[in-house]
Amino acid sequence: MRAKQTIRRHGNTAIAIALLTVLILIPVVMVLLRSFTVDRVFHPLNPIRTILEGELAEVLFNSLQLGITVVIFTTVIAAPLAYLTSKTELARARWIDVALLIPFMTPPYIATMGWILFMQPRGVVEEYLPFLSIFQPLFFSFWGVAFVMSLNLYPFIYLVIKNNLIEITGSLEDAGAVHGGSFWYRMRRIILPLLLSGYSMGALLIFVKTLAEFGTPATLGRRVGFYVFTTEIYQYTRMFPIDFARGTALASVLLITCMLIWYVQQLIANKYKYSIVGGRSGGRKMYSLGKFRFLGWAYIGLLLLVSIGVPYWSIITASLLRFWGADITLANITFDHYIELFTPGTLGGSSLWNSVYLSVIAATIAMFLGTFLGVLIVRSRGFLQRFIDSSSLLSNTVPRIVIVVGLILLWNSPWLPATIYNTAAMVAVAYVVAFLPYTVQYVKASYQQIDISLFHAAQVSGAKPGYINRRILFPLIRPGMVSGWIMTFIISVRELVASMMIRPPHIETSATFIFRQFDQGVIPLGMAMAFTTVGITVVVLLIVQGGQKQLGNG
């Protein structure tokens, strides 16, 4: 029996390594090989030389400048908010954290389109808020790109700072106060050092996400002539004339930059790692805002207005207009654009259906594959376990556009006997590869919470491995599997860069439909699709969560 289990385990490990190698490792390696090779000769400095000779140094500078600026902006936005919701009486307003999920649920390119509609000539600002028109030149510049991206990314660093503040016990601050330390002294010598490790992780996460973001630079950045890694990689690998030498050079530099950033983050986290003696027995130190409480609420209200209210008001309003640019009157209000999206045979209806069914397929495949990998990782030990674990999470570390370029290079290779390139299956595979880490992480977390004694009791009772998996393991890790499915579906149904770069010419998805309608000036129909896409993800999330609760109660 034990020999059979060992053989089965080794077989599963081999299958896992083969799958990860084909799906993730080979595409990444092919990007690097293509960028470092000239006439089949390896040149270690070729990507840098290609960028400098091709006058792409400005793109490199733009990307780094944008990343640093967004980190600063998100910190300035998130730090006061985290302090208000963790160290003051405003912490009782739990709904704030729920509201901040909305920017996360909103694809960056959709939020950016909402802001463009708000600020553009003959837009909402000029028509109804003319006193804000002085900010139009500033918005349609580098600073507007950084501002809009910051509004989408600040919840990430907000949660990191808030959780770190909550972990800091009140006894530490009391000890500083007893020894005569002022508020600012305690902030500088106690709070900030304890926040540094967590903040560095959040800041570098924001930096990497900014470098890897495609939607906002492709919508607003391209309009103002600000080009970054992702937009140029797309330009060289997708648009005529194709130039894979430059595209892969940019992709490899982006990949190496992100890898170095993750390495630096680990060094910082290890160097500034603190252990808080005494646990959390002291509780949190809370401060009263007193007469300044209204300023705290005003800040939160203003932040929610600009990060949620402005883009969604623009999107919803535009989606209901019969003629874009005309006054908002009852005669100009229509639901025809939404009706068209749900009418069979229309381009909008086909695009929406393509996104839904491809996302369902990708989420289902990722759920089963991620469950297989997650269970195998928890049950394994040693080098192979670490290899499978790190490889399965690689696509969450590597910028998505680099993964997509690698998939194109692999599945478009002339030596393949058969290929899925230029088919709908290729789009589903791209979604699976890009979002597989979500299911792996959720399943691992669910499995690690199971008491090993449950499996021992089943074995003592004579249960076979298949029965144990079917009756004990899978019911207990089901929440992780469902969470992975939800995350994969939600992100896939609105995914832009993979859809634009891999989809065959005869297939349009909701994301590409939105992008093209907006680009061609068909604003109402594009915004109707944008709002419908977000609505579908919310509805699916609520339905699945409701089903989980009923199963749990049953």
C-alpha cells in the first residue's frame, strides 16, 4: 500500500512539474532567450543595447518615474486613511473597508475611461463644473496618469498599513509616553520602524503593479503621449510592423526589474523584521479626534467621491445617453445600449458571451489544476515541493504582459506539430496561466487549516485514500476552491491585455469591445458594456457566496 502511494505521489509530482514547465516556465524562458539572443548568439547586454539604440530609453525612464510617483501618491492617500480607521473612533465604521473593495473590483482601464469622460472637453467638468476646468491640462499629462493609477491602487497599501497599525499594541505607545516621548517622537521611534517592513512590501507591490499595468497607460497615457513598458511591448508584438526584438527586449527588462524589486523587498523585510513582545494583550491605542472629527469624515468622503463616485457617475451617465455630447435630458436617456448587449447576433452580445464562457472555462480549469497543485504542495516536502510552489506562483510575480508574450512565442513556434495559437482556446489558456496562483494560494490556506488527526482517524478506520479525499479533504478545502474560481472568473471576464494580444481576429471579448468602442468614439455603448461587466462580476460573487452560506448552514 505504501509503495503504491509513493509511486502515485511521484507520478503526481512529475505531472505537476510537466504542466508548470509547459504553461509557465517555458514561456518566460523563451522571452529571455529571444531578448538575449542575436543570430543564435547569446549577448547578455542585448536588451539594454536594443533599448538604447532604439531610442527606448525614454520608455524606461517613463516607467520608473511613473512607478515612483504612484508609490508616493498612494502613500499620501492611504496613510491618513489607515490611521483614521485603525487609531481613532472612525475605526468603528467597518463599511469603509467594504466600500474600498469597489476600486479593486473596477478594472483600471474602466475607471480611467470614467475619469477621461469627466475631464475631457465638453465633458462633465466643462458642462456642469466649469470652475474645475483649470485642472484639465494637468489631468491630461503625466500627472493625470499617475493620479488615476493611484486611485485604483491605494487600497493595496492602505490595507497593509492598517493591518500593521492594528498589530502595534497600545502598551508600546504607553511605554513611550511614560518615558516622556511626545506623540511625534513615538510616531518616529516606535510606530514608523514597526511599519517599515510591511510598508516596504506594500510600496514595492504598488511599484511592480504600476510597471505591469497596461489599461491606464493604454487609454490615458497614449492620449497624452506618455509611453511605458507595457504599451510599447504591445505596440511591437501586436501592431504592424511587428518587431519582436524590441518587444522582447522591453519585456525582459520589465521582467528583470520586477524580479530585482521582489528580491530587494525580501532583503528589507528580513532586515527590519520585528517581534512584538507581549502579544496583543495591551490592545490598540485609540485617539479621539474631538473637534477635528468632521475633517476625518470629510477626507474619507472626498476620497470615496474621487475614487468611486466620479468614474462610476461618468460611466453610468454615458451608458444611458442616446447621443454622447448632447445635454442630459429625458429625451436623450435610453436603455437601448444595454438591450443591444443582451441581443443575440449583435457584436456587443457576442463579445459579452465570449467573455463569460471563456472566463467560466478558464476559472473551472484553474480551479481543478490549482487544487491539484495546492494539495500536492502541502503534502510534499523538500526541493521539489519548493520548486512546484514557486513555479505555480510565478505568473503572479511576473508581469502579465510578459507571460502573454511568452505564450505567443511558445504557441506560435514553427516546430510545434499542432498549436492552439489564434484560437479561442489560446485565450482561455492565457487566463488559466495568469490567474492560476489565486486557486493555489486559497487551496493551500484551506488545507493547512485542517487538523491532521482527521486523516489519521480515517486511516485507522480503514478508509482508502480515494475515500479520504472524497469525504474529508475536498469538502474541507471547497471554500478555497470556490474562492479561487470566483477570483479567476472576476478577473478573466474583464481582462484586457491578454485578450487584446492573444484573441483571434474573429473573437471579441467584453474588454476589447469596451476598449475599441471608446477608442472609436462610440462612448455610450462602450460604457454600457463596462458597467455590465462590473455588474456581472458582482452578481456572480453574490450568488456563489450565497450558495456557500447555504451549503455551510446545511
